[in-house]
Amino acid sequence: MKIILNKKLINALKERHIKVDGAKLYIRCLNEDAEIEGYAGFKHNTLFQCGAFSYSFSKIYANVSVGRYSSIANNFSDFSRGHPLDFVTSSPVITDGFYRDLAKEQDKDWNTVPFSPEYGKIVIGNDCWIGARVLVKGGVTIHDGAVVAAGSVVTKDVPPMQLSGAILPGS
């Protein structure tokens, strides 16, 4: 959902010490139980569940929650959905209801195979630093005080106070 910021909404956010840059605001994640604490900063105009004094230069979606005092650089991404690897094809054509509906439009039958592609919620703890271009798998927890180096792909939980990252050999 996109909301155009007006003076009333800007003032309401300011009163709660929530900083949003820009003239448009995107709400991609605010589930009924999502909380945004005061002094959170949204540098990419996208609200998400976020603790006090944390900020993000990235679009963050509903399956991510961020604790307090955490910093997220640009181009944070998540892969929270998978593809079936033990079926005839990894294409969603056999699992996604969209294709079944498309077949019905053509007066054809198309049965989908049950598949749950969700990996789960990503939790970023308190006082974490997430570098630029980090990709995180759904279901992962980045624990308090962890630092994830720029360009990393995170597929497992990152323990507290750990520096996590990979440097690939150059050619």
C-alpha cells in the first residue's frame, strides 16, 4: 500500500520520533502485531517492524523484524520463498494456483501439487550492523551485536557478537 505523506501524517510520525525520508511512504509489512518504536529511521520510505534507534536504507518486507540500535545498509534482500526440488520441475507451474486459474480460463483442468514454499520470518536482533547487498534466507536469526559483511549470503543463524561474511577469491 502506498501512502502520500501529508502534513498531518508527517506530524504524527514526528510526534512519535519516527523519521521517514521522501514524499511517499510504502507500508509493506505492518501486520496487526507489528510495532514501530520511536526514533526508528526509514531511509527508503518503507515501514516495517523496527525497534528504537534502528534505521534502514533498504526496502524491508513483512517477514523481517528489526530490534533496537541496528543499522541496515542499502540493497538488503531476503529469499523467503523456495521452489520444489524433488518434483518433476522446480517451476511454480505445478504448485501455484495462478496457473490453475489460467487453465480454467482455457476450459482446461490443472491440478496443483501441495507445496509450502515459505522459509519463515527473518529476525535481526539489537545492535546489529547489516552491510550493503546482503541476502538473507527466511527463517534466519541474526542475533544481538552481530555484524554481517557487505555482499554476504546468510543461510544460517548468526550467533551474537559475531562478524559474518565471505570473501570470494578474485580471478
